[in-house]
Amino acid sequence: MNGGWLWWVGGGLLLGIAEMISLDLIFLMLAGGAIAGAVANALGASIPVQIIVAAGVAVVLLFALRPWLLRHLRTRTTLVETNAAALVGRTAVVLAPTTDAGGRVKLAGEVWSARADRAGAVFRPGDEVLVSRIDGATAVVIAEQDAPRM
């Protein structure tokens, strides 16, 4: 018995490690093809047959199993906003007069530079405003009554 199947398994393991880095399920499907090549080798198939089996199984996994897995993962995993995206829609308290040119607000326990969403809007210290978006390191704010109703 030759050790050719070990090369296939080794390749499959390397592809599995690459999958852990990329997390897009492509390398995992290729690793499945490599394991199929190892099985073909263990059954005594010639090298061209092993390559055809590995490529065929990888293609079937890529086009049949991967889309189903991605769809399944996306429906089961809820999206949790993090970092700046998690601050959109939150209430902030104005610390310094805030206009469309600039100002300061306290948002999520931190002091942020801020600006009003529209020209002519002026928010005074103590006013409560809503964050409509984050633009770089600046919170763009609107009056609570101007917030769109859900």
C-alpha cells in the first residue's frame, strides 16, 4: 500500500486551515475534494482518476452544498451591529451648541464631535438628539421629533 493518500489528506488539512482564516466555505469544499482524492487513492485508483474524483467532488460541493450552507447560516445568524454602526439611532445629549458646522454631544457615555444633519438646525446644551449616521469620527444628529417613525 502506498502513502499517496497521505498527500491528499495533508492537502485537505492545509485547505481546512485556509478555510479557518477565510471563513467563506470555498476552501472547505476544496478540502472535501482532497479527501475524496485520498479515498480514491486508498481504493487503488490511478493518479489521473484521483485528480478527476477530487476535482469532481470539489465542484459538486462548491455548486451544490456551499450555496445551501451559506443560505442556512445567514438565516440562522442575526446581524448584530457593532462599533460606529451600533450608535446610529441612539439618543445623545448635546454638550456644546451644535449646528451643521459642528458641536459636541455625549453619546453612549463618550464625548463625540457632532454636527446637525441639515443647515440651519441649532441644538443647545442639554437637548436630546438622535444620531442619524456616523461620518468618520463625527456623529450626525437630528432632532428627536424629526426622526422617521417605524
